[in-house]
Amino acid sequence: MAIVLKIPFDLGILEENKRGAAKAPEIISKNLKGNFVDVPIDKGNFEETQKNIEKHALEQYKKGNIVIGLGGDHSVSYGLIKAFDKSFKNKGLIYFDAHPDCQDYFLPSTYEDILRCVIKDTKICPNILLVGIREVTKAERKYISNKNLKIGGKKDIIDLLNKVEHVYISIDIDVLDPKFAPGTGEPIKNGLLIDELMEMLRMIIESKKVEGLDIVEVCPDLDKNNKTVLVATELLERFLTL
Ligand SMILES: [Mn+2]
């Protein structure tokens, strides 16, 4: 059974003008029927909040459920992926994002550092695939090459699915082109088309190896004609039947 953890936290975004993703879980979930659980957020204590996210996800994995994290900014994936790492062996991570989020390592992680923190603090690497990356800083380029991180598409997804038994998918909505998902803190042009993303997700879902996933960085305040909220809702709906 799929359980949706609603995580209304966006303080992992340091720039105040890019925040607003905390409003997404309520807005995205309101027209859907599913099993929703509210994760309590302590705005004054990020570390405690991360622990709380991890604890909630671990509880669901122990019950044999599939965990869907609904953010929030990308930092919420840290606790979610830690729980996935503790619950499964022979696993992989598919990271859909315009950015590699590998800027630096420090805890609690921010939306710019989350993947680097995950790589350091879990045993998932080297089974990590980045999809849709198109803005990389100098520090990230160096880190990616040092760690030999794979950036790829469909074919690499198939390779990873053949290699591991359990998969986690992290979807930063900015992986999509801003034409389809303008409502996000750091939109980057030349992103994936909705059909391209859906096709890749279909392949991953059909492998029956998905144990957990998250949808993050939807910012309703920055949205245009509700486009981003609608596409995120469509994505979530697709996963509710897992
Ligand atoms: Mn991200």
C-alpha cells in the first residue's frame, strides 16, 4: 500500500524569495483520495525535523508500505532516503532534477546539498543515476567527476533497474521544462517534456522495484495558471496505486 507523507517544510531553501514549497502538500493532495499522513514540522529545529521525517518513513517501510514523500523543498528527501537506505539492501536511486544538488556537505542538508549528503551518509552510491541535469556549478562538476556519478536517460535507467532490487525515485519538479512547471524556486530552461518524464516513470514503475519516492520543489506562489500544481497532482495520482 502506498502511504503519502505530507512534509510542509521549505526552510531548506536559504533564499526567502524562493520559498513557498511548504504550501504544496496541502494544495496537491486536497483533490486526491489516498492514505495521507502529516509529518510534524519543527521550524525552529531542522535536525529534529529531518529525524522526524526519517522516523515516519521507517515506520511505513517496516509495515511493508511504499513511501511517497510530498514536499516541501528538496532537503526533505534526506530523511526519506536515509530511511530507504536503512530498510533495503541491493538498492538504487534515480534522481530527477535540473540541478545535481551536490554543492557542499553539511547537516542539516539544504536543497542545494541534499544529494551530496545522501551519498556521504548512505550506502546507495554507486547505484545512483541523475536524470535531467542541466545546471551544474564548478564545485559540483568536480564532485560528480570524483565520485564518478552517472548522468543519463532511458537506457541508463534500464541498466540500473537490471542491477538493483529496490529503487527510490526523487522528483524535483524543476526537472520539467519551465513551460510545464514554472512554479518552482529555480526553473531552468530546456527541461524534460511531461511525456518524457511520464515514459521514464512508467518504465521504473513497471519494474515493480519502487519502494519509495518523493515529489518536491513545487511552489504554488510562483505558479502560472496552476500548471505546476496540476502536473504534480497528476504525478502523485499515478503513484497512489502502487
Ligand atoms: Mn533539487
